Amino acid sequence: MAEASLGQIFLATVLTNNFVLAMFLGLCPFLGVSGKLNTAAPMGAATTFVMLVASLCAYGLNWLVTTFHLEFLRLISYIVVIASAVQLVEMVLKKYSPALFRALGIYLPLITTNCAVLGVALFQTARDYSFLQAVVFAVGGGVGFTLALVLMAGLRERLHLASVPDTVQGTALALMLAGLLSLAFMGFAGLGAGE
Amino acid sequence: MSQHPVSPPAGHATSSAAMVRTLGVVATVCGILIVSAYQGTLERVTANKRIALERAVFRVIPGAASMREFVASRAGVVPAAEGAGAEGGVRFYAAYDAAGQLKGIAAEAAAMGYADLVRVLYAYDPRRQAITGIGVVSHRETPGIGDKIITDAAFLTNFAALDVRLNADLSALANTVKTVKHGTRRHPWEIDAISGATVTSKAVGRGINDSAQRLLPLLAPNLDKLGRPAGRQEASP
Amino acid sequence: MALPGQQELTHLEEFMEGVWKQNPVFVMVLGMCPTLAVSVSAVNALAMGLATTFVLLGSTLLVSLMRKAVPKEVRIATYIVIIATFVTVVDYLIAAISLELYEALGAFIQLIVVNCIILGRAEAHASKNPPLRAATNALGMGLGFCIGLFALGAVREILGAGKLFGVALFGPDFQPWVVMVLPPGGFFVLGGWLLLFNWLRRRQGGALKPAEGHVHG
Amino acid sequence: MKAPIELRSSPHVKRGVSVERIMRNVVLALLPICAFAVWQYGLSALALIVTVTATCLATERFFNWMAGRPGTLSDWSAAITGLLLALTLPPAFPLWMGAVAGFAAIALGKALFGGLGQNVFNPALVGRAFVQAAFPVSISTWVPAFAPGRFAEFIPTTFTLPLMAPPDISAWAKGALDGFTGATPLALWKFENQVTPPDAFLSGAATASAGETTAVLILLGGLYLVARRFMDWRIPVAVLGSAALAAWAFQLWDPARYPDPGFVLLSGGLMLGAAFMATDMATSPVTPLGVWIYGALIGVVTVMIRYFGGLTEGVMYAILLGNALVPLIDQYTPPRVFGDVKGTKP
């Protein structure tokens, strides 16, 4: 919606409508990679970066397919272009910034098929965001994802030391924790709705 | 299974030609599939969308029998098909009764509510310069509290004749549409909030104000251009 | 899926793989994003399940048919294009069948593209098996996914609205548990089902591993 | 000052005697608040407190039996959860919903993680947050304190049939006490810009949850626990201090719009939360610096939610978010050197 201000979009995507805890996007790495705190932060950073790339690609592609009335190619072009763009970025990083590549590189291929990344592209299209709004949306989505991931990793690391019942171990526990976090995040509802 | 994995043995890099050929075949097959699905469903999808839209518009403008979609912008008011890309254009629907007389205008308003955007469709009567009804398009407010904006009869009476007169030079509304605390409505341009659902009530008021402030000044000098319904819709009984 | 050196499965066993032993929702915990987001009612859940099954079936068939022709360098790209094609098709089909359903599912229909079950099946099964076998396996997986989604959607609709398939179960005075149709409810209900399965498995002898698998999108 | 540090430093308290002693004293500190709540709201409040506490105890018993562990009822912790939870609920809350809250508190908040000391969120607040999300209408239905007939009849919603929606009692509540508006002081401030005078909070006449209006008794209970070294005084001080500071800053900025710090401290559940919930040993940080950060965060987030969120009250969510951050806070604040004495700054 053109009505939402940039600040509102950012707040909403980070807190009120957190990508993971309220929209269920990016659950795959959320449940899979949130076991350890020291991998959670770089993973979050890498995802944020990929989301931004995806958002930019999607903005351009959307303009292209609407201008040429090829809307039926939107999805297929999104997924193909986003995947290739990430590959390209990975190669460029590897060549020019090996340090950064070592920090983020191992996560990049994993992220391409993350629902949150395609989600950014699809939701910004569905909501008709302008260029700036789309960028803020992507960064907000990434920051929200990182926040959820880091919180979750902290809790799971702590629970490694606890005597969690066997039945609850594993994915079931992660889901329940996600539910509790999601419950806590409901406190942000209405934040930034303004007067 | 006795069969080996299908991928070619390691070491034998596939020639580029083979790759391009395969991708070409895949692209062709997929292209055909997509285009045929698109063409095959186009009519139904468009019809579905039109029916859903008409139903929504006719609900807020009782007595309407047909409608047309327009875009209002600084350049004037044009049918949506021609002005889709107009800069700063506001989309709205003009509804006509069975005799072809303009019955009212419907437009969408949206504002951030408690959980997400609250989107409503409101009806505007140009003769009375008032909003004459609203319908909720979508919302994610709390069931039992926020969704009273759909069910609360007292709240809906706010929109029986909500004053949205323009000021003297037709540049903005004469009075800002505002949601006020439950039970304190004093003016015809105020909306009496639902007690206990203030955030959602305010979102509705804010959305309508924003939309009306943009649309009505653009619309006012061009009301005559809305004319009569396009021929096609005359068929509807 | 048939591991190398393993006895070839009968078609029935192949079918039952996905329904029970490798149920994508309860055992492998795959494809969670759309599962949780749209499972607020049984109808939405089933629609999403059927859409996914359609894509799964279509793409595995095509992948299986082309399995000998696709060079391995471009195989993932090919699969993704094929899957995206079927998703686009199903997207249009749903919009043509019911706009209401289409709007309820929203962008999550298109997100089927990144559902790991589908790419996983294409890569691990369809690319190595003849069409009939691949299709049987895909149907089983699809059915398993539908069952999982339905189990989620039914619980959330019964508690969250007091209804099942829109039919009121408890009379007009029922107090809906709003939390069930909100995001936390999605996590809790799926977590609850997994707990139940873990507990059942444990009681059945505990030889089986807990329902913790590869968690993917 | 040895006892509190020793006990706080480890979530895996093995000395059952100490845990039991602390818990018993917490219950002791809570009882006057419960008694006052019953005095304010009458039979329904009593029924609610009993039901919620009983459900918590039964749920605890059930999960212990499931896990094949010996009973842990004697450590009083489930009773504390029950009492605290009941105190955060509105007195007109239907009993069956209270039972749901009690079950959710123990099952989701505690049993899931393996019981006492293992939980990562405060169980009472998990229960409260669950029913807040599940039954948003009932949990914001208020009744007047000191209604004349409170010991003669139950509030009509109390005995709602399980799974059924409670009747609308707004007319009843207006009849029970003249001039009753049905809005909490926080809602009055937020939506109508009316600040309730402080004496309403001190006398218990403000509209609120069962145990939220009794600032004096909460303070006394807290002081008792601090004096007996059963509670880390830094947490409530940090929570209340940061909330007051934030409120004061906002008031300086726009006195017409924001209320004074006293109102922020006294209204809603801030007192109760700061004294009895944020201080939960298992879910607060271990490091001294961490404790301050944690407390300050809760205070500030509470004010933010109250001022800018859609909800009128934010203490519960602030504490839950604080709980979620505890592992991170512990990780990134310097740990206390073993044998460190209180008073030496980290």
C-alpha cells in the first residue's frame, strides 16, 4: 500500500509482522540453523543481504513484466533471476572479498530457496510497494529474521543444559519455543499505528 | 534397483550445446504450459474478479445495477483501462442504477490497524457530499474486538451520512474526518469509535480521511465525465 | 525412496512411504511455511495440500520423463523452472475456481515453489525412477502432506472458530480460542502434533528415532 | 549477603530445602495481596484464585506422573505460578478460562522444558499471554472493585459453561457500582486522555486485574522478600527505575500528552510484574550487569508498548521479551567471578 510510511513498514516487518514469528516465512533455516548462537548472527546477516538483492531484482523484474504484459512469467522469472543473482554475488564475493565470503558464503546457496527470500519478492509485489518501500521492507524483513533467529538460538543453547524431556526434544521443542516467542511478540501489535 | 543413477558418469562434462538444447526444450515445454494455463483461465479469472468487485460495490451502494472503473488524477478522470499508469492516480468505481443514472461512487481506503492494514470500501454520494456506507474489504484485527467494524450496527450508522464536504476552493475536505471517543460524536464528520476497539475504529477513520482527501478534490471538477454506464453492462437485469 | 542395494518397493509400499513412514509434515517436517500460514481452517489447509500435490505430481512426472536428457550441471535449474511452471499453472487454476480461496491463500500459493518437498522429491526420487513409480511416490507424498495439513487445519478451525469445514460444532455460544488462528497457535498445534507422534513412537518401543528430521522449507 | 547470590547463580538448584524455603516465603508474600483482592472483588475473585491455583497444581502433578518423576508439588513453585497468574487475571474471568490459563502456564511454560528451574519463560506470564491471545474479550472485561453485593453473589461470568462464551456483563457492572466505566486507568489515559489520580491506586478502587491495584501490599511483600534475601532487589529497582525515567523523559518532552511517572508506576501490572515476575530466578540473568540490563529493558519496553502500541498494557510482554533475551544477556555480559562478593562492581 502506498499509504504506509517507511518507518511503519520497517517497524511492522521487524516486530509486529515479524517474518518468522508472524508470517511463518523462513521457518526452514529458522528451525534448522537456530541451534547455535555463533552461526545465527552471520546467517541472519547473509539472509538480510540476499533479501535485499532479491527485492531489488524483483522490483526491476516486476516493472519489466508489467510493462510488457507478461505477468504470467513473474514467478518463474523471480525465482530464476534471484537464484542466479545470488550465485553471481557469491562468485563476486569469493573473488574480491574472501573474508566476507568466508563469513557469509557458506550460507548463500542455502538461502536461495528460503521462503523468506521469495516471500519478500512476492509480498512487495502484492502490496505494490514503491522502490524505497521495497528496500525498507527487505531490510526490515531481514532484520526481523535475524532477531528471531538470534533469540531462538540463545534459548536453544540454554535449553541444551536443561533436562528437557525426551519426547519434547528436537523439532517439537523448537516449534513450541517459536510459539512462545510469537506469543511474546504479540505485545508489539498495533505499534506504530499512530493516532 | 539394478539401474545406475542416471546422471552421466563423472569426468564426462556435458557439452554446452547439450545443456542449451535441454534448457531450450524445458523452456519451451514450460512456456507452452504456462501460456495455455494463462489463456485457459483468463476469462474465468477476469469474470471472477469482476463479479467479486461488483458484489462489493453494490453492497455499499444499494440499488446500483452496473459499474465502471475510473482513475482520477491531476490530468482528470479517465476510465481505468486508459489511465492505469497515471502518476498519483486514485482508482474508484462509479455505480449506476438500472436507468443508467449515477448512483454513487465507491473507493477503497486503507490504514494501519491493530495487526495489519484495515481495508474498507466506502460509498460516496456526490449530491449529498457525504459518505453513505462502508464495507470491509480485508482486515486481520482481533476476532471479537476489531471485527466489530463489520458487525457493530451502531458503528455502521456513523456512515449513514458522514459529511465529507469540500472547502470553498475544492482543494481539500472542509472538515477532517476523525474518529472520536465512543459516545462523543458531535459533528456529522466525526466517527463514533467502538468502545473497546478504538485502534481499529481509528484506522477506519484515518483510512477514509486519507482516501477522501486525495480522491474528492480530484473528482469534484470532473463529476460530469462519469456519464452513463458503458453499453455492456446494460444487459444486466 | 529406494536406496541403492535395497529391495525394490512395491507400488503400494512406494505410495505408503509418503503417507506414513516419511510423512512430510509429521516425520520430515518439510514445507512448513505454507503449512502453518494457511492452515487456519480445514478448507484452506486442504486446498493448499491439493495445490501442492498437483505441483508435486506434475513436476515429478515431467522430471522423470526427462531424467535421461537433463545434464547434471543444469539439473537443479531445470527442476526449478519446471516447478515454477506448475506453480504458476496452479495459481491461475485456483484463481479461476474460487477467488475467495485464492485471496485466502494469497502469496503462499506462489511460495509452493520453495517448498522443499517438491525439489527434494524431484532430486532424490523422480530423477532416478521411471514415471509410474515417481508418480506413485509423489501421490503418496502429496496425500501425506494433505493429511498433515488437514490435521493442523482441523484443530485450528475447531478450537479457533468452533467449526469444521464451516459447520458450527458447538452451537452459537461457543467461545472461540482466538489464539489458534493467530501465528502462535500455528506453532503450538504443529508442535503439539509432533509431541503426540513422538510420544506414540516412544510407547511403541522406542526403537524408532524421534520425529526429528531434516527441517527444510 | 551470601544467600541470594548463591541461589541465583545456578538454575539447577540441587538443594531442595532452599528452593522450598524461598518458594514458601514467596507464597507468604503473595497471600496478603490475594486476601486484598478477595476483599475488593468478593466471591468471584476467591473462586478464580482457587481454581487457577488448583489447575496449576493438578497440571504439575499430571506432567510429573507422565514423565515418571516424583511429585514436585511440595516445592510450592506451582502454587506460586497459580497465585500469580490468578492475580493478573480480571476478577470477572470465567473459571473455565482460568483453568485453561493455569494449564497453559504449567504445560507450555514449565513442563515442556523439564520442570522447575529449566523453564525459559515465566510460567504465570505464559499462561496469561496465552489466554490474552485466546480470549481477548473476556480478558479485557472489567468489574468495579468494592461493589456492594460482592460477597452475596458471584459475577455472572464466573460460572460460564466450559467452552462457551460468557454473557455480556457491561450492564450488570454498571448496576453493581454507580458511575463505573468499565475501562482501566491505562485505557482511560490512552484513549480518553484522562489520568487517574494516585489515591485510586492506593485505595484499590482503580479498575484492574485482581492483584494489580494494591501497590502498598506489593511493595511490602517485595520488601519482605528482599529483606529476607529471597529476592534480587536490583531487578525491581531496575524495572521501576527505568520505567519512571522513560516516563519522566516523555513528560518533559510533551507534558500535555504523557502522564507523570507516578501514574506509570502505579497503573496496570507494573508493580506486580517488577516485584514477582521479572524476579523469577530461573528466567532472569545470572550476571550482575546482566540483571541491570534486563530490568532496564523491561521497564523501557513496558513504557513503549503502553505509549505507542495498540495494547494498553505491556508489562507482561515486556517481561516475556526480557526472558527471551536472558540467554543473550548472559552471554554478552561479563560473568561473575566465582566467590565474588556483592558490592564489587563487575
